[in-house]
Amino acid sequence: MQLSKLIKFEPINLTSIIITILILAVLTLFFNQQVADFLSRVEKFEAGADGISLTATPAVHPLEQVGDNFQNIVKGGAPLDLFRKSTISDLNRSLDNIRQGDQAVISFVVDGNAGYYDDAGMLDYLSIAAEKVKYLAFYNNGKLVGAIAIEAVISGLANGSAVYARFGDRLNNGEWRYFPKLISDDQVFSNQPSLEELYQRLLATGHSAIPLVNNDKLVGFLDYKSIADELYTQAKGSQRI
């Protein structure tokens, strides 16, 4: 770096400079550690008519306080609102009862003879639900057998994708297993995973979230935000005062 770029010379006011230096001296006396830290990070010095200008790089403190224990169990997860597919009027009532921050999920019975809307009706239904619902859960005989992001189904139906055509029929005849982006039952967690386990499975599957189940029932969805929240909790809890 050229010296002319590091130090900028202009007509200066010695009185302002002397006052600035005195202030720094006083601050150093009473706040020695903090001021010393600032001065150690100064990267630009300017002396001008208005006095001295110091520019320092910001102090960056990564999550070093957390330590290297990436095996901590994920504890987070918003409360779950799970309700069954029904009429649009029932859907609106259910949406009104969902609290902010809850995970809203609609469950669909698959491999049976359930009565579902045609594709146009299903698109309308899911478009309304998408205001608060992020995932659809598929159940067979009371057991979670798969899940899928609601946006994937809405996009498929809206674009006339062949793999989502006759959506209701596919739910009943087993063809739902071939939906793109389906989260299959062998990809879910049956126990709370560690941060590393969650991260590795998200990475390996390409899904934005992975279901957590207990006794074949959906507990919630764990995603990258779950990792961030847990790391933040660890860092906050380990801060020294």
C-alpha cells in the first residue's frame, strides 16, 4: 500500500489535534484495554482541519466460545400444528387458530380411498394453506411414511407437471412415492439428532428440512435454522461477563 493512500495530509488545526490526543490519553487511562484493542485495529489515519480521524477494522468474534462440541443434541423446534386435509372453510378456521411461529403441517392419508379435490381444487386449497403451512405429511395406518414441501406440490400443479397430475389419485394408489423432493420415511429422524447428524443429512438429501418422529408420529421439522439457533444458544450461554 502506498504511503499517500494510508496517510492523508490537509491543512490542520493543531488545537483540535491536541484536544483529540488528550481525549485519547484520558480514555486510555480509564479504559486501557478497550482503547488498546481499538488502536491495534486502526488501519487508516487522517489529520485534517477538523482534527484527527481514525478508522479501525471491526472486531470479529466467531463462535469460538461454543467450542468444538458439534455433537450437542438439537433441542429446538417450534410447536407443531398438525391437522388433516378437509374443506376450504375448515382450512380457514384451522389457519386462524395457528399461532405465530408454530410449524403448521397438513396430514394426508395415503394408499387408501380418501376423497380428494381434483387438481384445480387442490391447487386452490394448497395455495390458501401456504400462508402458514410449509409441509404436507403423508400417513398410512397412523404411521408417518413421507413428507413434502407444500411449495413443491403447488409449483408442480400450477405448472402442469406430469408427476403431480391427478395428485389425489396418486396419494391413494401409492404413486406419491415418486414425487420429486419427497422426504421418504427412511430419511427421517426417530431420535433427536446431533447438530452434525442434522447437518450431514440435510447436505446428503438436499432437503431444506428433515422430519423428527416419535412413535411413528411427526414431532416437527429440523432445518438449517435449527442448527443456527442451537449454535447461538450455546454461544450466548458461554459468554463471559
